[in-house]
Amino acid sequence: MIPSQLLEEVPCDAIQLVGRYRRDMGDLEALATSIATEGLLQPIGVTEDRLLVFGQRRLLAVRDLLRRPTITARIVNVSSLLACEYAENEIRKNFTPSERVEIGKALEARLGERRGKDNSQNFAELKGQRSDDLASKKAGFGNRTAYEQAKKVLEKAVGEVIAQMDREEVAVSTAALIAEEAPERQREIAAMTPVEQRVAVRKLRRKDLPTPAEAHRRAKETGMAILDRNLEYQTVMSMEERRPLI
């Protein structure tokens, strides 16, 4: 059995919440009711020394509302991850994107500790690599960009968008795009049908493109054709000479 699958009943009072920045816990009473009636469907994650990695809301619901003495937890062996004792694709299969972000953060923290120590215990693979590059790989993300996008979702997105990302109903990159919107707009998009949501997301992607005037300015500076938010290529030609791409 790989380390990521080790489950234990851990005393709630033994779990340490260090460096947790989430303030909006959402509806904990509804979560507690769900856990009481359906059970804890997804264990929380803790390190081998009982630092919470993910599942803060579940822990608070079980500990503070249900007042249970223990909670089922996956033991996330950060040291084993760094030592390559099991493959990153196992992380991808066994954890949701939001959980992998929290694993990545725990890895970054551990990497920071190791970089601060000048001794023979430092892993050779740390040399010459950015901490977030290595953490993103070990946490099961294909690259740092995907890791940063998933981080953004956890920092900015409403619960409905995070849940859709974790259920793989929307891609991480799509969830990150939706997360840039105001909370109410995020909820509107999350409540749409898949077809409506795809249309809304396409419109959001256009917003990331420059205005026609800005695209034309960039085209003159670079000599390259620049796509604007109207899906027209701006070139060094005059505005009157341009023709729509579609």
C-alpha cells in the first residue's frame, strides 16, 4: 500500500492548524449534518507529525459541532514524497485538485526548511530547482502553471466552483478563469448548464485579450499580428485595411 493511502483514526485535539489562512468556513452546520447522516465521505489529510494539510472544514465540523473525539485522516507522508518513494501519478489519482494544492503547499514549506539547512540531508534534486516547480510536480500537477491556477481557485473561488473543479466537471484552468469574477457571478456560472457554462467561459476568455486599440499598438511595436477581444487580428496595417478573422 502506498503511503498516500494510509488511513488512521486521529484524535481531533492532536491535529495542529498551522499557517491556515481560510477565514470563510461556509455552512459548517450543513456539513456537520451531512457527516452525521452519511458519514465522512472524504478523509482529511495530515502529515506524519499531525499538521493539517487539507480538510479544515471537515475537521471543524467533526471536532467543534459533532464533538467527536477522533476523525479519519489520510497520512500524507511529505518526506516520502520528496524522497520519490512513490509516483506523482498516484497523487493525481487519489486526491482532488484542491487537496493536491494543499499537499503542494506543505511540500513547499518542507522544501523551504531543507533549503535553510546546509547539511548532507538535503536532497540532491533540490539543487537548481524552484521550490514551487518541484512542489507542483510532486503534488501531481503537470507544471507550475497548473499548480498556480489551482492555487488561485482555492484563494478566490466560491465553494461551488471549487467543488466543480474537484469533481472534474470543469478544468483547473477554467475554474481559475471563473475565480477572477465577482462571487455572485461565479455562483451564476456554476449554476449554469454545461452548454451555458461553456458559452460564459468563452466570453471570459475574450476578456483576457487586448482591446482592438491595444492590440494594434502591440502589433506596430512588435511587427506581429495580435488577436484582439473581437477575435480579429490587428496588424501594422491601418484600422481601415483590417479584415475580421471570423
